[in-house]
Amino acid sequence: PSHSGDHTMTSVEQELLRLLMLYMSAPDMLDPEKIEVADHATERLGAEFTLRQPGVADNPFCYDPASGNAPQRAMGDNVPANARHFGPGVGYDSLERMAKQFGIETPDSFKPFGNDLSPLEQSNAVQHLLTFWRADCPYSPPAHTSATGSILVVHGYSQVWQHVSDGSGKGGLSLLADSVLLAQAPEVWELHGEGGDELVAAVAQASRGWAKCGTVLGITVNDSERWVGLIRRMHAGSDGSMQADIAVLSDEPHAHSLREVLEKHADSAFTEAASRQFGLSEVNIVILADETDSGQPPNLLIKPEHWKAGRVYQLQEDNTSRYLRGKKAIRRGDDFVRATFEWISEPD
């Protein structure tokens, strides 16, 4: 009986820790598929999490059992006097090993949380947990001030490229299928706030079917300015309303159609000379930042099937050619990759 009682208490503690850690995983910044991964992760690693007795303050998170308030980061002077501290414990090491294995395994071969969720969703969710389970998490939500007015929104990479291309007058029309897609009718979202690099807006009823964290947006503000954003957080109101916090990736994006420069000895149905002559291997990109003094390194959006680190692309503009080389992917979405790049001289 005594052993049975101990087992019950341990199970209850582990379930409490799992729920606490899931709350501290910033689930409002995850789409439903990644929330499912986070739930699987907390269940699998729950036995490795730590919950300290009152007075032991050596973990990054805490909660007050007597208050009923939500758990919080154990920082500053706002830690309750009777708080119990908790954290991922050695579960963080297990998560790091899992993240490394994602990089080692071939695509589609490593699915630690089951076959129903794509390796991309699983890998992205693990990276998210590694960020938010850190004691020194580098992200904190910016403060928002009230704002009024509205924005026009389209979604999905192809539509965003068309949205920016129409607004910038650069890049021309691509020969690819992207350019012949009918433009979405923009949806009107009412602004509620702004601050930092974010806009806060009420999600229109018509957008409820597709709006989720990680969706890339083409945004029209002030009737004419065309921006690119990403849904960072989603909040559901008690009245059934839905609100999105939108990270502004660029307020001066530029759409271009480039030509992929074929690598020597690459397995291709046509040669580099044919590609150059007939405009084959055309790729649509959106440059988000092109100068280091913008506060971020040069970076772009591109479709996943066109992305490869080190790949070179040619931009033909005003009878001159420029070349850029992809450097590092910094975010992968369902239909886009955000990556850094550099301008280079003409490749050999």
C-alpha cells in the first residue's frame, strides 16, 4: 500500500510538471501540429523534468501553488515568496540530442514523435522548445500600444511574392506557375495594437480556416505600403474572437525572378548554357533585407524546392547581372524558407 501511494504521488507530480512545462513552451506561438509535437515531447521527457521544494530556487521557472496564477519565469522581484521552482532538468539534454539527430538523419527517416507528423514539423517544434526551455531564453514579447485602422492581408508564399512584385514594380513576371496564379482577394483585419516589430490584429472570420502560427503574410498598410509578415502568436478570446500577433519581417521587401546557376557536373536535364540562353531554372524570391545596417543580415524568402545552402542565383537587372549565394536557412515553413545570403562576383 505504501509503495502504491508513492507511485501515485510520483505520477501526479510528473503530470503536473508536464502541464507546467507545456505552458512554459509558448504554445500560443505554435501551430496545432507543433503543439501536438510539444505535447508528445513533454510526455516523453516528463520523468526527466525537475520540481523543487519551496525555498530551492535553482530552476528557470516557478509557480505559486496557493495563488492559482499561471507559472512564470523565475526572474526579477516578481517571484512569489512561496514559489516552487521547476524546469526541464536533464530533459533539456535529451531534447538537444534529438535536435542533433534531426540534422544527421536523412529527410523523412527520423520521426521520433510518430509518422503522422512531418519531420519538418517535428524538427521545428523541437527547436522551438530548445529556445523557450532555456534559462536565458533570448525572446521576450514586445510591449504593445493600442492602434486603430485596418490592414489588408494575403497569405502563402506565392501570393506574397505576387503581392510584393505588384507593389514594387520590380522583378517582372516569372515564367513559373507562381505568376499565373490568380491573386487572392485581400482580407481586412482590424488593428488592435503595435510595438517592437509586431502588429496586433483581429483575424477576420473568413481567415479562420488558414490563419495559424508560422503563416507568411503579404500586408498592405496605409493603403499603399506593402510589407511582409509572419503570424507569430494566436490568441482566442472568450467571445470567440481570434487575434494574431504579426512579426513584420520587412517593410521594404523586393520581389525578383532569378535564374539558378547550375553547378558543374550537376545532374540536370539541361546545361548551364541552355539555362542561360532560354531563361530556364527561374526562381522567384523576396528579398527582405539587403543591407547590414537594417538591423538584420541580408535575408530572403524562397520556395523550399529552390533552396540549397551555397546555391548561386543570377539576377538580371538594367542590362547588368548580379549574383547572390544562399548561406543559411534560419526558418522553414510549409511553403517557404527564410535564409541569409550574400552578393558575390560572377561564379566560375
